[in-house]
Amino acid sequence: MLEVQHLRKDFTRLRAVDDVSFTVEEGRIFGLIGPNGAGKSTTIRMIMDILQPDAGSVRIDGKPMSEDLKNLVGYLPEERGLYRKNKIEHVIAYFGSLKGMSVAEVREAARPLLDHFSLTQYEKRNVEELSKGNQQKLQFIISILHRPRLLVLDELFAGLDPVNQVLMQDALLGLKDDNRAIIFSTHQMEQAEKLCDDLLMIDRGQTVLHGSPSAIKREYGKNALRLEFTGDGNFLRDLPGVRSIDLAGNFAEIELQPDIQTNTIIEALLPRLELHHISRIEPSLHSIFIDIVGINRAENTDDATVTSRPSNRPTVMQHPQLRKQLFSGMIFFLVALLLSLQLRDGATILSVVFILLALSAGGWSFFRLFRLKAQVKRENHIQEEVQP
């Protein structure tokens, strides 16, 4: 349903996202994972058309993202976008109306969700009266109210206690069963491992892992077994195909050569040991994450690549366009002042016109200055969020 191709986004001093590509299919949960500052939220903002990519494309059903297609998407941002002074029922009705829903449609869609998350009793209260976890549940309800085909969820479980995490997990799996396409962004590897069908890990804006959790574990895990047995296991040390062994009484963990099959080892063990338990040792996604990110950081510690930018970020007023607008505004106001001084010798229509034009031009320059200043501040704020 969703196709992301070769996304790239540069800020003043770094490349936040660098050639990221993936697809998200209906009826599957796609995990976008990585450490804080890896570029996850910037990628999501480009998918949602909040930020424009410097390169690459985002397509839904083969079409570029547009205002018409946004109603197909439900978005839960990492930062809450709720009106804290408003009643919960009014907030839900307002966000539903933005998606073209009538009041009756909003009530019908919201009722089972409020019941599921035990929020019905709070409908008449203001949002600010809710706990952090209940606000997160309300944000989720708003994001799925219009039954979107694609869900983009940034740090869904933030602020939720274990009980509410289970409720949220049940709701998420129900949406998957309802054939929704889901992007689940998190830096909590345990959640991603349990819930996601496909994973993309990014670090420093670049893809470092892509595949299903089981495929990633097979690729980065060791060919190892854990045994519990009765008998003398000392012969395991010299068994062909065993790379290393940790033997303690009737327990052993053995690492096999990459090409050795589990059945081959079992056949060698059965005549000499009574096996009580045998299992394959799989690395957790968390341990793979630590290893990969650690290697990636070590390789790039002293690497001055194209993704780097000058470390001394200029202050807002050091921006060249801002300085240009400030200088232009001051010149126009100075011209208006000089022309005004000449009015002591007698005003003419032409001189008054020139003064008004100079004042207008100066005012326009300062108006553009304030707009550009706000834009630069926003860009610097986003850059600070994605800076590793």
C-alpha cells in the first residue's frame, strides 16, 4: 500500500535521512526502529507530508501523497496534539469532523474505543485532567476514528503502564486483523520483536537492518543450542561440528559451525545421552540492536562523510537571508527618514509618495524577516531532535 523510495533529508549540519526505502503492506505491522536521533521521526514527517524530502518519493496505492490521500492515513505523533482546555467529547468530535465525519458517525465510532480503553467516564472532562497514559489512549482513538487504511504510530506505548500496554497491544493486533497497514515507530526493541511482521532499523539516517524479525535473528544470530541431559557430556567438547561449549554438570550451551544442522547434532547425542530438553538459542532483537548500532557508531566515529555538517551551528540572526532582510529593511527606513527631513522645505506629492513607498518596502522587509526567523527556528528545532 505504502511505497517509500530513496528518501533523503538534509538540515543545516547533518543528513537526517539518507536513502531510506521500504514498503508497507496491508494486514502487516511494519516496525521502524532505531536509537533516539536516528531519523525515525523525520522519516515519518516526510511520509505525512509535514516535511518535504530533498530527494525520494512517498506513494500510497501508487499515487504521490496529497491532501486527498491524507484521509486514508491515521497519524499518532510522538508529541501530543490535543486541546487541553477542551472536553474530551468535543476534541473527539472536532478531529472526526476534520476527516469529514458527522457528529453521529463520530459517536458511533468512538463509543467502542472509549469503552475498550475505559475512558467513557471521562468524556465530560477536560483533556488536561487526564493522566499522561490516558491522553495517549485518547490520541490513539483520534488517529483511528475515521477507519484509516494506513496507520502511522510514533512511540505508541509512551506513557502507558503494563495494563494499558496490553490494551493497546490488543487494539493494534485487532487493526492488523482488520487488514490495516501499520507503521510502528519505536526504540523499544522488545515491543518491536513481539508485534512487528517486518522491521527496518535506521541509525544516523541510514538503513542498517531490513527484514522480518526471524530473518534478522537468523542472519545475525549464532548457530547455538541449549541442552539439558542425563549422562556424561564431556565428549561434547570433541564432537565434530562444535565450535565452542559451556558445559556445567547436566547443562550445556554449544555453538555449532555455521553449516552444521541441529538434527545432525541430535543424532550424535542420542546414543550417549538421555536428552530432557534441547532448544535453539536465538539472540534478542535488543542484543542485535546494541551490536549493530555499536558497530555503526564505531565505524563512523572519525569518518567525515557527506552526511556531516559544520559542528558550529550559526545562531538565528547569522543566517544569510535573515541578515539580508534586516539590512534591506534598515536601508528603506533610513531613506524614508532622510526624505522626511526634507519636508521642512515644503512637502510635495512626489516626496510624500516616495516616503510611503520606502516605509512600505521597509515594513515588507521586516515582515519577511520575522517569517524567515520563525522558519529557521523550526528547522533548528527539528535538527536538534534528530541530532544523534
